[in-house]
Amino acid sequence: MSRFHLPDSPLFRIAKPEDILLAPKPWFVALTLALAFTVNLLPLSGIALALRPDFFALVLLYWAIHQPRWVGIGVAWCCGLLTDVVEANLFGQHALAYAILGFAAGYFHRRVLRFPLWQQALHVLGLLLVAQIVVLVLRLMSGAGMPNVIFLLSSFASALIWPLISALLQWPQRVRSLLD
């Protein structure tokens, strides 16, 4: 009695963390960063604002981990300055936080990529918490009041959607590599 087997074709194999994916196009990286920035600009208030993931930081972190030669400290710094200008924050607070995020992502990128997505989310949570603490310290130094603990919820929400963001950003690379 023979068992039914799928053909041994790349089209039918599930991509694993050790599989090599094709490099993304530079326009795709720029487009995803622009879309994430736009999503961050959606007007929210109350608990929805506190729970909203920082999509811009997440996508920036994804590309800094997966393409550290393209997206690093300089791109992260510019993204942070853009965030500060648009949100009318203390100039440079997100720039410093995102630059630290870009540096840490470049430094830890090989380590993070060895883990499955749910464990990568724990690493991402730590990096995002560091970035948020940097922003918090800079705000406190400029005279702002101490926010609630709810301030840190966006890092946890961001870590929860890390697997989804990773899958969405890898999808074009997988589809092309599976169809070739």
C-alpha cells in the first residue's frame, strides 16, 4: 500500500528559517517603510493609542535584522528624525531611539535569525523596550511628566505581531524563490 506524497518541488516545501530567500528589491524596502510610517500616523486616542504597535519601528527593525547592509544606523536615524518632525516631539528623541534600535538589530541579526518567529518576538520585545525607555528618559529630561505603565504596552503589542509582520515582509521573497 503506497502512501500519497507531494512532488519534491520547491513549490510544495514550506520555507524554513535556514532556507535562503532572495534579496528584496530596494523599492520594496522603501515602500514597506513608507507604508509603516503612514500607518503610524493614523489618528487614535485612549487605549487604542496605547495598544497600537509602532509599525515604523517594527518594519525598520525587520529590515535592519534581515538586510543590515541596507538598513542600519543611518537609515534608522533619518526615520527617527522624520517621526520627530511629524509628531512634533522633542527633536532627536526618536532619532536616538531608532539609531540604537538599528545598531542593536545589526549587532544581533545573526543571533535573532537562528530562532523561530515566536522566539524572535522575545528578542524584538527587548529591543523595542530599550527604544521606548530611551524615549522615556529623554522626555523626562526635557521636563515631561512620568507616563503610566500603559506607555510600555505598545512594545508588547508590537512583539505580538512580529510573526505576522515577518511573514508578510518575507512573502514576496518566498513566492519568487518558490516559482523559479
